[in-house]
Amino acid sequence: MDVRIGIQNVAREVVIDSNEAPEAVAKTVSDALSAGGLLTLTDAKGRQVIIPTNTIGFVEVGSETARPVGFAQ
């Protein structure tokens, strides 16, 4: 599942491939934003991404649906 994070005054989004459930990621983001400080997420390879919450513009938690491959009609 993809998590896209928009950072204020930065043109590119941070994209994280996570193995966590969407609800767990949403709760982690919500808790970090309400507490202030840092948002820490771990990607599918075990790397941690740490973002100051005061710089977050938006967070998009993707779904687990598979993307179609090829040309669909």
C-alpha cells in the first residue's frame, strides 16, 4: 500500500510503500499530528522515514487494490 506525503514548500511528494494496514497508518499519522513533533513511518523494506509534523501539507493513504497491467477495455 502506498502512502503519499506532501511536504510544504517541496515540489515532490514522499512516497512510502508500507505493509501496514491503512487504518494503522491513518492512526499513526493522526496521533503524530495531534501530538506535534515527528511522524515516523516504516516502509516495506524496514527503512524509517521521519518527517516533522509542522511541515506536512497532506497525507494520502492508498488502498490495497491491485493495479491493472496492460491495456484494459
